[in-house]
Amino acid sequence: MKRWFTSEVVDCPSVALVDWRIANALVPLFRQRNIPWVLIDRSPPADRGLLPLFQWPSWKRSWKLVKKGDSSCGCVVSEAHRNFVINKTGARSESIVTLPAGVDLELFQTGNRFETFTLIYHGRLDRHRGIMALPMLLRKSQALGIEAKLVLVGEGDAFSGLQAIAENDASIEVKQSLPQKELAELLSKCHVGLLPMPERKMWAIASPLKRSEYAASGLLIYGIDHAGHQFTTTEELEWMNLVSQEEFHDAGVKWLANIQESDLEALSRKSRMFAEHNLAWERTVEALDAVILSLSQ
């Protein structure tokens, strides 16, 4: 990327959008050419292991570049994310813009549901994301007499363990990551989208794209209660239930039993309607467009 930019001729008014992972290499080049820039931070280092440990210094330095620059700003995905950045790097609040994750409402839509009540999770299948709690949620629901199945889509360090569980349980299906079109089609047939990520630093400041995709697909949503899973709204979302991590299984079984006796289609329509009114990518694009215009003037 650095070599490409060095060889490019920029002869018209421009604003650069740069991910925090490569900002430290590219921002000096932007400054040499007096090009305003926007730091894109969809998430600080979130995974475990050695790589995130090496990434944290780079993440902090990228935000310090925003702090020092007059022709730059940074974008985050939530208010909790904004506060995290300010506390960790000292970045100025006025230089940070919130761009929550939107969703393609044309791609993700409601469809004909599976006959069997279906719970779904898609994304990284990593143990530290609370994934291994989902098969137990299904089993406890079935023990209460709820006929249901669980679909898990993605890749990660829990994939083989989940596959081993699925081999002995026909009501659990584990799939590798799917192309967006296939994923959207699958979601449209399910009933409940799951958000099991625990209340840890990285999940509490996130704005998971899957949450918006669930709503756009007309799914009810069940998960752990923290800022990263909550929608910023004053509306009462009866199609969404977030609980403490300690109550995840017991409260989940009760909620799933109750909603089966309610009007699932009515709740599904409310979920989709919320997405149409609040989660379209147009809102995110408009906010980013305003940032670009402010820097280019």
C-alpha cells in the first residue's frame, strides 16, 4: 500500500480513509502531500494471542496521530468505543465521529422460515466469544420440550469442537463461513439470532454487524447484556432480550418458551421495521460524507 501510494499522482482534492492497522506507515505520506485523512477504527485488537499484543502499540500510535493532526479525525462504531479511545489515547472528543455498523437492507430480508424453530449464530467461532455456551442453550431448551435446532456459521478455534458435538446431535449444524448472499438467505429462514459474546472490554465497545443483519432478516435476538449488544434507542424492543452472562441459559430457555407462544410473525415484522428505520447503511454513509466534506473544505 505504501509503495502504491508513493507512485500515485494525486492531482485533485482528496481525503484519505485509512485503517488503523496501516495508519502509522501511511499518515506521514499524507502529511507530506497535505492530504487530510480519516482513521477508520472498526475495532481495537479483539482476539487473543501474540498478534493482538503486538497490535496494541500500533493502535495507540495511530490514534495519537489523530490527536496531533489538524487535518484529520477518527471514526469509531459506538459511544462506548469513543470513550474507550479518549481514555486510552487522550484523543480529543471533537475529532472522533461515531459510525455505527449499518446493513444492506436489500440483501438481508425476511423469508420463509424453517418449520423447526431455529437459532443461529454467525461470525468468528472462537471460544473466548462465548460460543461454547450455545449447544447447552439448545439442550436445555429441548429438555423443556422446545423443538429447536441450532446453526453455527463461521471459523475459529472452537470449530472442530463444535463439529464433534454436532456429529452426535442432529439438531446442531456447523457450517464454514458463507458468501454474503448465501448467509443472507440462511438468516431469512431462521427465527432467533444469538449474541453470546461476554461483557469484556472489546465486546462492550463493539457494534457487531451480525446484530444489524439479524434485525434486517426479521430475526428475534437473544444475547448477553452489555453496551456492545444494545441498540441505542428509547424504543421498547420486545423482539430482543439481553440478559446477564450468569442467567444466559436459564433466562434464555424461559424466553424461548414464552416467545413460541406469542406471535412470532408480528415480532419478526417489528424487528425488520426497526432495521429499516434505524440500521440502513445510508445513515452511516451520510455521517462519513459529512466528515469528508468538513476535512476537504
